[in-house]
Amino acid sequence: MFIFVISNGRSGSTLVHELLARHPDVGFVSNLEDRLPGLPPAAGRFNNAVYRRVPPALTRKGRVRYAPSEAWRALARQVSPMLINPARDLVAADAIPWVADRFQQFFAERARAQAKPVFLHKLTGWPRSGFIRAVFPDARFIHVVRDGRAVVASDLRVDWWRGWEGPNGLRAGSLPAAYLAEWEASERSFPVLAGLGWKVAMDAYAAARALVPAGQWLDLRFEDLLTDPPTRAKELLSFAGLPPHPAFDAALARTRFRTDRADAYRAVLGPAALAALEVSLAGHLRAWGYGQP
């Protein structure tokens, strides 16, 4: 079974991806396979065993580490750069034979080499679920959702956010006319622009979800995972068809869930920017379960 963890980005999908990868029945692409072009698919046959045995200090983000990867470099090399940062979501019509065959080969060869019941991969940005289902009709999707205000606060602090250049710098394609008018009305606020990028992405996820059978799509709010890890972890295992396992339980117990930072976006944004952002995001926040801002 192929399972894709998908999210807009800055939404906690790495935590979900790496937690599930600790289960002994899960295969994945490692960051070594992504960075070393000459490695064949068979090189990853021990990915899971190695990942579970490497000391946790050598798997953490922000340092040289060994971990599951989105494999953007490998996908660009072996499938197509189209997958990496397209101007719009990738849909079923984009799965023309030449790229669909390469995408199928990329994942199927690695899944065979690792011989695990579940092969897991994470992709951020657009959903791409329409494209993926055209190649793997039975694929399942774990969509990690995070409060748009927190996503905006995170986007503004990373060096790869290009919204400082204006709407064309967003990784969200062109802004719809109504959203562009919102940005102009905000006096071209950068926090509002980041929020509009989140809205474009969430519109795409809502549209993508509507085309996927209910049993193949799971929305997981990042905040719910932080506040109740055992319940949400059980839900994840059930959705993925994975049985309980002591190794997974141990990984869950080691994981640090930072509930103390749930409202950190307030200090990052400040009252004025936050107020403007909440006006823009109000409808989308309610739609995704975040109530009245």
C-alpha cells in the first residue's frame, strides 16, 4: 500500500511522516537516496531498520542527519521537475504516460526492494493527489492541516518564503482576483499575503479531497496530534492499515509534542497584523475546524 503524507507546508507533516516511518512495517525514501544520485532503489532495502537503530540525536532536523525524505532532488532527476514546484496543483490529466510511468517506477521499485506492507512518502505544497491516484488508484492520503495563522507566522520566518517579492513570489500560482483585491485592500500587508497563499493552498486541498473516496483520505489537524498523541497515533495506524507495535509505541513515547507553542503566532505577528490576517482567514479557519478567530 502506498500512503502519501501531504500538506501545505509548515504544518507539522514532517513530524507525522517521521513518526510513522518508525513503524517496522513502513518503507520510505531516505535523504541519502535523495542526495546521492548513483544509489539504486535496492540501496534503500534497510532504510527502516537503519532509521530505527540510529540514535535519535542523529535523526533530528536542523543538523546532519539520517531520516525519511521528500526526495525532491531524486524526483526531479528520475521522474520530472514538474513534480517539484508546479504553478498549480497536479491533477489526473497531468499523468501523461511518460511521466506516469516514471513516477510509478520510482515508487514501485523502492517498495519492492524494501518489501514492507506500507510504503510512505511525504509531499508538501500542492496536494498532487489527482496525479498520484491516476498512477496509484488505491493510494491513501494523510492531509496534515495546521491553523493558518501559525502557518503564516512560520512562513514569514523562513528564508525560502518569497512573498517579499509580491504575489508572484508565492508558491501558490497566481492569486485569484478576489484574493489579489484583499491584498491591495490590506495595503499590501505581507502577513496577509502569506495568509492568501495559505487560502489558495487550502482551496486546492478542499477540491482535491472531494475527488478522493472517503476511505482513502484522512484530515489530521496538527494541533489535535499535539494535544492527544495516543489517540491520533492510533487513528493514523488504523488508517494506514498498520498493527500496533512496541517499536512504534517507543517512538511515540520519545517524541516531544510542543503544546506550549500553539499560540506563538500571536507574539510573532503582533496585534495589528494578526487582526488584519484574521479578517482575511476567518471563513477558511472555520471551514477547517478552527472556529471563530
